[in-house]
Amino acid sequence: MGHQAQRADINAVVGGLLRDLAFAQTSRQRMFGYKRAAAVVLALDRSLADLVRGDGTLPKIPGIGPASTRVILEVLDTGGSPTVDEALRRSDKTADIERRRALRGNFLSRAEVLRILRDPAFAGPDADDYLGDLQMHSEWSDGAATLGEIIEACMSRGYAYAAVTDHSHGLPIAGGMSMARALEQGQAIDRLNHDYRGRFRLIRGIEANIGSDGRLDLSAEEASHSELVLAAPHSKLRRDDDQTERLVTATRHPHVHILAHPRGRISGTRPGINADWDAVFQAAAGEGVAVEIDGDPARQDLDFALAHRALAAGCVFALDSDAHTTSQLRYADTALAHARLAGIPPERIINCWPIDRLLTWLRQRSK
Ligand SMILES: [Zn+2]
């Protein structure tokens, strides 16, 4: 099922080939040009197959020049690109390009995400089932938006609630908040919840960092000030050794609600954690910790294949945008698409629960 969807994802194929072409360039300017074209293609709302005109030409797409257009037309015509093949033959960086290629598995383009959301054949959640987003970053850490802007943007997407999950103090590189700042933010959120009472509920969340030994950068006492605690790995994400124990230990922390972007992979760049995922999912299910599908297009972590295994292990899921700007709230769509491909019923997705049920679940976990 999922593999078929991948094969039809022309924009993902083209985006990948344009990235290959970028890394085969010797001129930095041309490298950036192809990288930009790849990013544009991956973010298009429509499939290139639908954009091509009857005479075989493409409309002008900002950010895509003639050389990239040729690659696109080749792929639409033949499924591959002789231009890219030739560039790779001449390049002395093929080993690096092959390594990057292997790190693009199960990534969906934006057009494919939207197609999956429209396709009634999938049993998973649809946009109407999705009541709120549980990972995002504000100006209090490494995000751009104010809390008020976040509320308004979430309401315009039809959400009933959202969690702001800025980084905790263990991740200063991402603007991690001191405990004093975190408490101050909590008071700001409480004031907003008073103003929006009956219309929207902002959840006081925090994204804690999982150390290499599986321990968090938050004590139980510190974590208890947040209504929702995400635990996520941000280091040692390029190693081959098994890190099952690290993640299993994190799920045992009494205040953790969600294991966020569990692999820590980045498309074409970073493989993320190597672990016995069935053991991790079993531990999460046993502890009552939700596993996340992070919808950031570069993360897509878990992807549908791993999510399907987590479903079989009995896990509940969180589907989140990991937005750092309000326009990135649409990344939740990517998470929804993976959940649909994995066939996760809305009942097993905590973002599909009404706020009272969600808050009860959060409180039970952190009692
Ligand atoms: Zn993170």
C-alpha cells in the first residue's frame, strides 16, 4: 500500500533527483539553485504530472529554471533523468550522493500528502478528526511566533486546542528556556487561556531533551510544571550502534507523554537512531507514552512503515507539525498522511480526542 503511494509520488522522485544533481555540482551557486528547485518541487501543492500541459510544457514555476525543468520533463516522460545520470557519471561525489539517496526512504512530497488526505480509500484520520497540534515552537525558544499569533493561526485551522512545546534548558542551541523562563511562559499561557475561555485551549507543553543515557534534561519536579512533556533525541543521531535502551529509558520517565521524532532522521542528510523499534514501541505502549509522527517535511518521523509497527505494538500516537512559524502549522497534514497510510484509527490518536479526554490522559500520566 505505502510503497505504491511512494512510486506514484512524482514530485518526491523529481525532488530527490534535483538534490542529487545539486550535490554533483562544483559551483556553489548552481548547487544552491538545484537545491532550491528541489525544495520548490517538494513543497508544490499539485503533482507535476497534473501541471504539465497538453503540449508537454510546464507553466512557469518560481524557483525552477530551465535546467531543472528539463529534469522534470525527462522524469514525466521516462520515469528517470538521463541528465542526472550523466551528471552523476561525471561526478567524483557519487559515493556521497548514493549515501544521501539511501536517506530518502518513505518521505512524501506535499502534493502526495494532499492527495492522500483527499483519497477516501484510507481508513485513517482525516482533517476533520484532527482537533489540535501538540508540538510547536514559539518565540520563547527557537520559533518565530508569539503565543497570541499561535492561538489565532490554530483557530483559523479549525483547532480546538494546541500545545506550545518550546525547548527546555538542556538544549541551549535551540534557545532552550531556563526553568524561570518556562514558569513565566506558563503564566502567559494561563492568561491567554483566560481570555480565550470556551473558544480555544493552549496547553502548557515543553520539549525535553533525551540524553545519550536516556535520561531527560528535566527533573520530575521540573517536568511537573508542564501539562505536556515531549521527550526527543537531538544528539547521537548519526551512529550505527543500537540505542534501544536510550529510548526505552526515556519512556520510563514518569512525566513523559510523547516520544517525539523518535528517530531524529533528516531527509537526505541524517539516518537517525538505530534501534529495535518493536522493543521501543512495546515499551511506549506498556508505559502509556504516545509515539509521535512529526510532520516536518524533512523529518516525517515516524514514517508510515514504522508507524504501522507501532500500531501493532498497541501504541497511541501524536500527530504534530513541529512548526517553528505559523505557516508551518500545515506540516500537521504530513503527519496525517502518514497516519492514513499506516491505517491508524482516530481513536488511537491523541490529537483526535476532545480536550477534556486529552487533559485527563495527560494528568493521569503525570500524577
Ligand atoms: Zn525536537
